[in-house]
Amino acid sequence: MPALADAARIDPASSRDPELIASLRAVSKRYGPHTALDGFSMALRRGEVVALLGPNGAGKTTAVKLLLGLLRPASGSVRVLGRDPRSSAARAAIGAMLQVARVPDMLTVREQIELFRSYYPRPLPTPEVLRLAAVGAIEHQRFGTLSGGQRQRALFALAICGDPALVCLDEPTVGLDVHSRRQVWEQVSALAAAGKAVLLTTHYLEEADALAHRIVLINEGRLVRAGTPAQIKQGVAGRRIRCRTQLTPQALRALPSVTAAEADQERVVIFTHDPEAVLRRMLTEDAGLSDLEVTTASLDEAFLALTTA
């Protein structure tokens, strides 16, 4: 799998790419003795949703803050539309929805939008923001009276009101019900269809699988893998075998092409790129193998295989 192996080393961020909106190139960032990012690279291009995934503490928040110009890298470069993200021109091209966002509770949703629009040189018209974020029904409600789902949609509206080229969405659907989450998914897809570059961080891997054109997986500050959801699932975890067997997970992990094997109640779950060969070997060593099930591995399973290896 040479293409995926290359992607694991670096997610290309060439300044010669006309579709490139933002990039981190070989970026390192430290907080005292702690290294948050270690030579990390990532590219964000026009018209695509990129899901930045990783365990807690992997470096996702630091990467987002660097793109927003809230931090400076210790080494490497960060660019938004070819500029330092701390410049006024770059800031005018960025919209962000962050978990730590704080806005005045006494202002209505419409007043918040009008305020945020004033920060940008060429904002979207207010009616367009209300429509795109589906907040027209709550535009006259004070922010402090909104439910959790309404608050998330209002913050989404603030992120897009400046008509930014780059939109950073940090856990945009946390706490939302299924219907509201699907609404946000539609809005995110619409942003990409309009030519925006969207950076999405989420702990809902189903969300990343459904929305992302590319996934960038980070762990301990380093790029682990980058590719489409299908590449991540197929290239890492391959296929999943679930069965009853006398063979121990330790013995199974020693078999060629097995990437992981774990006990699952009375069964074992095995991840492999070559299920046929693994099953032939297992049958020679355990004629009593039963309850066999072979399926495509999920993104959740690929994520765990890459971040717990």
C-alpha cells in the first residue's frame, strides 16, 4: 500500500497548489517540556471537509489554534491563503466555532450575527446567514435563553457570517439530538459545496465517516495517517473476523497479516488485510472454530488500531 504509506508520512501542503486554502508544514509546538505537535503537516483545500481526529491530548486543539493565529509555532510554518494567520487579511478569511466560545447572553441571535458581521470586510447578508444556519426561527431570542441545540446552531451562524474561505468547526454537534445533528451535517456539506475549506474536529467517528473527504489522524503530536475514510478503513484495519476459537488473542496477533486481535466476551475479533489466509491458518490449528463472521472494519476500529498500537 505505497500510496497510503506515503500519506502516513505527510499530508502534502504545497504552496503551488491553486486549491490550497490553509496549511501546516512540519510544525512543532511545545508547552514547557510537553511537545504538543512534533513535525506535523496538514493541508486544507477548497471544497473539502477534512476531519482532524485523534485521542484526547493528541494535539488537535493546538493545530486548530495555530490555524486561527492564536498560537505561534516553535518551528515550521502555518499559512492561510498564503499569509500568516495572525495577519488581518488571514483573520478575515477564517470563521471558527469553538467549544470555548463565549458570547454575550443578553444579545439576541440576530444581534450577535450583526455584531460578528461587522468584524469582516465582506460578510454574508444577515438573511443568508439565518437561512444557512437554520436559525431564522430563533433570531429574536436572547442567546442566554437558547437550548443546547439552538446554541450550537447559533454559534455555527457566527462562524459563517463573514463568508470565510476557511471554517474551523470544533465538535459542532456535541450535545445535539439526532435531528439537529443531521441538520448540521447538511450545513457542513453545503459549505464544502460552496467552495469553502472545512476543518472538522469530532469525537463522533460516524460523523467523520459521513462528512469528511479526507481524514487526518494525529496521535502524540504526530501525523499517523491521512487519506479518505475508505483508505483509512481498508488500508489499516482491512477486514474484521469475529468467531469462537480456542486460539488466544496473543497467538492470533502473531499470525502473518493480522494487525490486531482482542477478546470480545466469548469470541475474538481479528483485524487483517488477508482474511482468507488467516482463516486457513486458524482452521489448521483449531478445527472447532465456529460462529464465524467476516465484515469490513469500521472507522472506529481503524482509529483504535492506529492509536493504541
